[in-house]
Amino acid sequence: MEETMLDYIKESSTLVKNNTINSRELTKEAVEKYLEKDFNRIIIIASGSSYNGCCCSRLFMEKLLKVKVDVITSFSFSNFETIFDDRTFVFGVGQSGRSFNTNDALDKARANGLTAVGLTGNVEAIMKDHVDTICNWGMGIEKIGFVTKGVATLTTFLDLFAIEAAYRKGLITIDENHKYHEELLHVSDVMSETYNNALKWYEDNEEELTDLKRVQILGYGNSYGAALEGALKIAECTGHGATAYEMEEFLHGPSIETNRDRTVIIIDSGDKPSTRANLIYDNIHVLTDRVFLITNKNYSDKKVLTYANVPEYFSTLVTCIPFQIVAAKGRDKWVNPLDDVRKQMNDKIGYKAPKTGKELGI
């Protein structure tokens, strides 16, 4: 039977649990490389969903490792990054490992004396020739280009890397190490529960979540990464325009375009801005009735998807799920009439190296 996006979304919770259980072995090569020097900055180079998954982990990595973490698109790093320090640790991230821009960026990093580690789902891909060490981030095989479990497992890998590296460097205690692992195991259970709840949420709102004319997604902190990924998934799978905004920035201009045809989806991932997220949800209905909220608060409102409490710094593993389901369901209903032309265009422009025959998945 052909695998579907929904199959991969559902599988993500199991992979997060298994990867957390095997955290030390999974992250060993990357952690050992990080311990070789007293690094004072981490740059993560990525594009597309990989970029978004890295944004979901950036703040947690800073919290534990006590260094600045920057997520930079591959194209920007290759063409515009000019400040280099040999105490900078670089992750180059790409699920296929075949991105020209990412591999060019890794070459530039190494040419400027930076340590470069590749993260991929295909360790036999050409990326291996552009890094000091290449690591599989533990996603298994994903054959559909509209990646889902790849995002969840990438976010988890970076979180686990931060936990293991912070512990090895003495930045967190063994009790804190265990606490974070236990929290991630709990999150994996909440992911499974949220998958089922999000399917029902979609079914209860199917007409509006299918008829998307223009979508605005609001997030904050770590959940801004989930908003970015939600916008990308909806756009590429349903053909409807979608844009992510940092929640407060939405009020500084973008809300002017919001009208009765616009759909607004707000991510409340907890922590201090939670009250603000709920306040915006309660008041934005004067602009549009097409408003949805993803929250850990209880509402008697079919447009609100409530998930069980999880730490805000791990919440994106949960809050990405409803967007993935909207995208997967929308993909079943929409055929891109320009898809063949688009693929031909991409091939002419050139953005990925061809497969060598050894790679698995996309």
C-alpha cells in the first residue's frame, strides 16, 4: 500500500519517542565534534522545511548551550555571510543531502576555517563530501517531498543534541538531563493524542479549512518556527497563499489586510505571551470569522484545538501537527495544474544534485 502524508504524520510520535530513548547514540558523532573546541557560536544552514525545523529548536539550543545560535538560509550564507570565527560550529541541514546551495554554503564554511557537520536523512548523498562529519538525524525513510516526520525528527535531533552536549560540558546536571528526556517522552505521547484530536478538529471545520483563500499564521518564540512550517505546508500542498508572522508583528501592519476572506490561525504555545495570544483570538473576530486557535487552554469552540500541556520549548512538536493535517487533507483535494512545468523550471534553474542511486527516500 502506498504511504501517505498522514501515515508519516502519525509515525512521527513513535520516532520522537524512539530517538529520545536512543538519544546518546543518535547524537554521539555531532556531540563529540562539538566537544573538540570551546565554541562560542552555532550557525545552522538550511532551506525550506529544514530551515523551519531548525527555527523550532533554536531558542532551546541557546537556553542549554549558552551560545548564540543563528539559523541562516543556505543561499544567504553562500552569498552574503562575511564574519567568520574558528570558534563557530556549523550544522548544514538537508533532508535529501543534495541541495546545491547548502553544500556550497558548507564548502564556504570549511574554507573559512569553520567546523561543519552535515545533518541529513541520506548519509550517502553528496553532502558527505562537503562536511567534516555527516550524521543521520533519525527520520527513517520519507518518500513524499512535502516532508512531515522529517521536520519532527530534525527538531528532536537538535533538542537532543543540545541536551547531550550541555550535559557533557557541565552546563546541566544529570537530573536536568533526565528531566528533559522525560519531557520529550511525554511530548511524544501528546503528539499521538494531538494527531487524533487534530483530525477531528479538521473534520469539524472541513469546509473552512479547505476553502482557504489567504492564510495568516501567528506564532511566537519557538512556535514562530511552527508558524513558518505551517505556512509552507499549506502553500505547497493546497495552492493557497499562506504567510507566517511573529504574533505581535502581525498587529504592526499585516492585520490591515485581514478581512472576511482571510483565515487567521494563532498558535498559543504557552509561557508568558500565552495570555496575549488568547486576547488576540478573542478580539480578531471583528475582522474575520475565519479564526482558529491552537492552544493548551480549554475553549467550548469547535475552531479551537486544545492540546495537553507540554513545555513551551518542546511545543512545536505538537503544534506543527494540525498544519500538517490541513496540508495533507488539502493535497488530496488539489492538483497543481502547473506542477510538471514547475518541476521542469526547477530542473533548469538547478537546485539539487541528481541522485546517485544509493540514497533512500526523497
